[in-house]
Amino acid sequence: MKILVTGGAGFIGSAVVRLAMRRGHRVTNLDALTYAACLDNVTPVSDMAGYSFVQADIRDRAALDAVFAEHAPDAVMHLAAESHVDRSIDGPGAFIETNITGTYNMLEAARGYWVGRGRPDGFRFHHISTDEVYGSLPADPAIKFTETTAYDPRSPYSASKAASDHLVRAWHETYGLPVVLSNCSNNYGPYHFPEKLIPVVILNALAGKPLPIYGDGTNIRDWLYVEDHADALLLVMQKGRPGRSYNIGGGNERTNLDLVRTICAILDEKRPRPAGSYAEQITFVPDRPGHDARYAIDAGRIRDELGWRPSVTVEEGLEKTVQWYLDNEAWWRALQDRHGVGERLGTRA
Ligand SMILES: NC(=O)c1ccc[n+]([C@@H]2O[C@H](COP(=O)([O-])OP(=O)(O)OC[C@H]3O[C@@H](n4cnc5c(N)ncnc54)[C@H](O)[C@@H]3O)[C@@H](O)[C@H]2O)c1
């Protein structure tokens, strides 16, 4: 297939690009190259036949029309977004423009292209979204997010993603655009931009800096290894039923404190600290405003309908991730002077 991937120089988008190329698809990677992008993420496949990159902004409708006309995709996988909750607290405007208006532009450009080609049934517009649209769960482990959980976003980021999900569904119901949606839990793995919890913890640990934990560290997330997610996304794009949503989770609920202690234990094995465990660097910092207590995914639909399961536990995925950061110092060093990296963000509320 010929796939137009938006946000393919970011963390998850680049995992999708790498996997799609290795599976023999052709990929057009469309990305504005914001602070969160890194084209090195796709270096492993960028010389392969069938790969192309276009620097374009999804807020620019004319640029999108030109990309559709020139690259003629069979499917769109739309991942481009502003993605960092803390940045959305300090500056929500970019989240509204990219996540809502940008998605609207993508839908309209895709619709114009699809109609112009005679509305092919096989065309897909896959919108990649987050479980954060569902809000925060109580502690009861029996309660998880399903595809019918009511939307209840609580941050500017999740509200902008919820709005984009509603637009995508509306374009299906109103115009018949063959869309599929997926909402996933927190991703982690190689090429994770060093402003998110797991890379921050690994890199601060190695630098002898405090390992910041928001609040008391009891917030629970359901961790999904990014390469498992990319596999699930290609499956949803190819086999998902038009108009339908699929929740994707790793089945790995952990408190932030447990997660950080696991990373410390892995580092204690791989790169022992002469002065004792890295866990001694754990530091509790003031909580994020409106910090959701718990996210957990019921992945029953994608498992039962499409046969997908995650391939790794969080312990296995973290072991691979820590090793990747130890082996790829040049990659993360080059990103550490980007705007806001290493600073505490999201405290201006
Ligand atoms: N990271 C997670 O844990 C997670 C969880 C659930 C859902 N998601 C969703 O998955 C998608 C990808 O997330 P990620 O973590 O890879 O994000 P990321 O921030 O690492 O990458 C986003 C990419 O989008 C590009 N981009 C941003 N604004 C753009 C614009 N206006 N035009 C074109 N490109 C633009 C950036 O340059 C970057 O390469 C997002 O839609 C996000 O909401 C992420």
C-alpha cells in the first residue's frame, strides 16, 4: 500500500514509518518538523525505495492538497499533533491550531482527494488518538476504558484530541469518508523525545540529576511499547471496520513510582552507580495541575476482532528501552538543547 503518514518524524509516527517500510509498504512522511521532530528517527529506512519525506504543516490546507495530488495515497495514518500535556498547560493555542484545525484540514484534503478519485471503498483515513480523551479512572482495577466510555477530557491536550476525534467521526457519518480511529495508552520505547517521563528518568539518572516524580507518584498509566503500538496501528488501518474505534493498550498498569523504580533497577544492573542505587535520586515535585489519577485500557475489541496482542511486558519493554538509550547517546544528546527540554513545564496554570 501507499501510506501517507503525518507526524512521521515524531516518536510514534517514526515507529509506524519504520515498520511500514520494513513490511513492504510505500510511505510518504509528512511532518512540519516542530521541536518534537527528529528525522534521524527514520534514518534506518529513509534510503529504501518507496520512502519520501515532505516538510509540510497540517495547518496549511493548500500544502496538504498538493501532497495528496502528488503522492496519491491508498491510506492516511494521521499522527501529527502537539502531544505534550505540560506544554498544553503553558500554551494551549498551538494544540487548538494543530490538533483541531490541522485535523479538520487533513479531513477536508482527504475528502476532496477521495471524492475526486470516485470514492474508492478501500481508502482509509486512520486517526490516531489517545486514551486521555476519556478522562481519569477510579482505582478499581475492574474499571477500564472501553470504546463506549463517555469522553471527559481534562487537559487542553486531551480536549483538543477529543475534538479531533469528534471531527473524524462526523466526516464519516456526514460525508461517508472511510475512517478508522484508535485510542491508545501511554507509549514508551526507542526514539522517545527526552521531555517525557521515561526518557527523562533514564537520562537524568545517567547524569546524576534528580528523578522528578509528580505528586506522590501514585498516578497509574497502562504502558504500551511503541513497536507493539505501530504493529497494532498497521492492523487497524488495514483490517479495522470503517467508522469504528479501537482501544490499544499494553495491559501493563503501573504507578509512576513503580515504573521509575523498575527503570532504576534495570540501570543498576546495566550501568551500576558506584554510590548505590539510582533510586536514591528519586525526588517528589509538585503535581501537574489536573493530573489524571489512572488510565487503563480494555483492549478486548482489537484482540477479539483483529487478533492483536502486545508482544512484551512492561519489564521486557523497559529493558529494551534502557538498552537503546545506553546505545544511542548521540541521538539523545543532540536533542537536549531543544526549547524547554530539561525544564519543568506546565506549572503556569
Ligand atoms: N506518546 C504517547 O504516549 C501517545 C499516547 C496516545 C496517543 N498519542 C498520539 O499519537 C500521535 C503521535 O504522538 P507522538 O508521541 O509520536 O508525538 P510527537 O510529539 O513525538 O510527534 C509529533 C510529530 O508531529 C509533528 N507535527 C506537530 N505539529 C505539526 C503540524 N502542525 N504539521 C505537521 N506536523 C506536525 C511534529 O513535528 C512531530 O514530528 C499524536 O497524535 C498523539 O496525540 C501519543
